[in-house]
Amino acid sequence: MSTPKRKKWLPLLCMSALLAGTIAGCSGSNEATDGSEGANAASNTENVYKEKYDPEVTITTVWGVDPELKFKNGESIENNVATKWAKEKFGINIKSLWSITDTNGAFGTKLRLSMSSGQEMPEVVTIGTADSTIAQDLIDSGMYAEVGPLFDKYASESWKQAMAQDPNVWNQYSRDGKKMGIPVLDYAYNHDYILWIRQDWLDKLNLKAPKTIAELETVMDAFKNKNPDGLAPDKVVPLSIGFKTSMNTWMGDPSWIFGAYGTLPQQWNLNAEGKLEYGSVNPAMKEGLGKLKEWLDKGYIPSEAALWDENKTSEPAVAGTAGIIPGPYWMSGWPLIDTAKNVPGAKWAPIELPAGPDGTVMRHGTQFTNGVTLISTKMKHPEAFFTYQNYLFDNFANPQPGSELDNGLFAGYDYELDASGKMVANDQISGGYVNSVRYLLVRDGARIPDSQMKSLLNLADGSEPKTRLEKDVAVNYGKDTPAAAKVLLAQEDKSFKNMFTGPATETMKSKMDYLNKIENQTFNEIIYGKQPIDAFDTFVSTWNAGGGEQITNEVNEWYNSVK
């Protein structure tokens, strides 16, 4: 997934965590041990869980640094306010083996090189979904430990409850029933999408928000050919979508168009027989491809949609020349807040996804995890990682109003208060906002999947902001964000997650690149009229014969083993 270039405060739109005060009781706190725990079950009687270590312990790690991440006060990823906090709070030294600016997959590449060349590997490493292949390779290398027993023994109740919201998060990082990596939890619905529509255009045209695909076509035609801002038809993008990266992405996403006919492309869906099928070969794809070709011919979607990635789809929306764009509920804060700067009076409104001819609505659902943390078999004090992370789940993920950390993690970095004690906007923080949560061992710190949406619904229902996240929304998010969250949840049952979350199957490893290539080529050629719609049927036959049928069998073997 592409990462947008956001404003200083924007990472909190989909990355801010809730912060809390006093530490809750941790599982295993100050227990004596029988000497059997440790990352590799080695007998080490010193491995006793503590809330603070004396003498200090060291945790080695490595960093892939987001090029957008800021530093202040002369700090670096190796030495900063968070590493000092870990040392003072827990007696834990965070030692960096290396760091790299993570552009073009540099972090995953260096990790792989370190593994293959026999370099010292980190005791704790967090790997995002963009580097999922190297995460799986590290699990299979034998260098990283089974974490299930450690999690059961040392994780706090709040962390365990957060993980229990979707037990499937463990599947991708398990081998033969053993949990080999700790999933990094994400907020529920964070990248589910709705439609954002130019409400001012609707009002001027005396139109209502479309509820069906047919009504959507009427609106798109009016936006293009009767544009209320006086734009020439060739200057209007009625529906800003792009599929350079994927037919199933997070902004400018076209997958809901196929969803209106009964499938979601490029993910594994549960069919009527209770088996997993690859959505891109479902017959409903044919109707969706035909509809996209029709819309391209009529100028309803960008003529270069096949070359547009997620960020590109936002450009006409911000410029004021697009009428509709699919995207997350938080888009009113970024990038759509800037449209009114270019077109005074422009107003975006969140609406539900339109239904297909038989009333069907489907959208891609957000997984509850966005990465994994691995623990080395050589780590002498694996319980120290739980000391660190338990504190974040007990004090950072779901705070009570007025608690110790209710305003933020580090004053002057990710939050600042004015003279009256009220939170100032992130872009007003003295010396600049820093997303210091990214300095932590686990990116995003700690997230409880349902906590963000609960807070947004409280605000949508008119409650005054009280919690850390509610205050953050009120100060930093677009004002339409709570209402958009409510629109999203009005179609909660229309969200469908990718049902295959296991490691790549054997045939996927050798055939999936080829299958993806012929899929993208065929779909683009159908949409652009270079092949007839019946080319879809030929593609399905080729896909099955070229490894797809075997992959489907392997995927269902995995599914039967975990369901």
C-alpha cells in the first residue's frame, strides 16, 4: 500500500494511539520462574518479569525509518526521547544494530541481507505488512522463537483482550499450530472506504446522494456535462479512481464497483459453499469490468486510471475538478480539507456505497493487524519486551480521561498544551510536531482495534471530547470525520476482509507473480477496449491451468486447518 505524503499532524489521522495513566497489573508481574521460559526455552533463572530492571537489560533492534519521520532536539532513531524513557522507566536499554531510511523496500532488503550474510540479527524486530515476505522468511529461518507461550505467560490482560477481538490475526504468523510472531494490532475499519461526494455540486444541481449504481451514473453524468462550477466536460473527473497499484486498495479504490455485482477482486472471499475463492476469477468480475469500460468510454473515470496510484487519485479531488472519490472515513482531514483552498465553497460529504442491480454492496474490510513483532531465540530476557509493551497497552491504548498520559506520549513532541491546559493543534506545537510513537519498538505503540471507532461514534452522537483520542479528533481531524465514521458503520455488514491470511503457499511462491501479471494485463485491456469482455473467460481458464486451481486447493487446506 502506498503511503501518502501527509502534513505534520496527519500521521495521527490513522496512527494516533490512545494514551493512559497508571499501569494495570501485568500478567506474571514479579513472579518467580521455573527457569523454563525464555525465547528458546533455555534454562535461565534470571528471566524473571519485572516492572523495572536493575541491573538494566538490553534489547537489540533495527529500524526502517519512514523518510517523513521528523526528529528534534538533536535526536535520532537510535537516541531519542523514547529510548531515554525506556531506560529511565523500565531499566531497558534499546540498542540499535543499524537503521536505514525505508524507501523502495530498503528495510526489508537490508534485513534479508543481514540474515543471508550471517550478521548479528536483532533480538526484537517489528516488520510491517509491506515487508511481509521477509517476515515469513525470518519465521522460517529458525532464528526467531515461538512466542505463544511467552505471550500467554507475560502479556497483560488488556493486551490479551485486544488480541482476542480477532483471533485470526495470529494465523499469518503461525506454523503447525505454533504462534511464531506477535501481530501488530491496527484500528478496525481504518482503511475501509466510503464515497466522498461534492455536496455543493449536488445541491446546485438539485440532486440527492446516489444510493444505487444507476443513480450514481446519473450524478456522474450531471457532474461532467452540467457542471455547476462551469467546468468544461473534459476538465471534470466525475469519479476519481486508479488501479495502477491494485484493484483493491485504500483510496481511489475501484473494488466496490465489482462488489456491487457480488465479488471483491484480488482477495480471497468465502463462497456459498463455505470455501475460499479468489475474487478476481468470480463471474461477477465480468459485469464489473464491463461497467468500468462503459464509464471510461463516457469519461466518468480518469482516462489514465490504469496509470494512477492512490495519491494521484486525490489530485483532482483537491484541485476541485473531481466530483466523487472513494476513501477512508478520515479523508476530510486529509487530503480533502485542501479542496476549499482551491475552490471556495467546495464541500465534501460522506455517503454510503451504492448498491448494484440486485441490491448487493461489498467493500474490502480492514485487517486488524498491520505487521508483526519477532523475538529472537537468542534473546536472554524476552520477558523484558513484555514489560515494555504491557505498559503501552495498559497506559497508552485506552486511557481514562485525566490520567497521567491522557494528553499524549511526550510533551513537546506529539502534544502540547496551551496556557489554559487545552490541547493545541499538532501543526501549532512549538518546534514542530513529531510522531514520536514511531520511535517505539512496536510501531503505532499499542492499538485496541475497536477503540478508535468507539470514540468517533461518541463524538458523532454529540458527546463532548473527553478522552485523548476524542480530543485529538476535535483538534486535528477534519470536522466531518465522526459523521463519516457513522456512515461507514451504517454498512458494517458490507465489509469483507481477505479471508486468506496465512503464509504464501508453495504454488503461490512460484506462480503468483505470473498469475498477477496476466490478471492485470487482461483487466486493463478489457477496460480500455483492447480485448472483448469475453477475454475474461479465457483469463479464468488460463489462471486455473497456470497454477490458480492448485493455489485454491492449498488455500482451502490452510483455511480448513484454522477455521
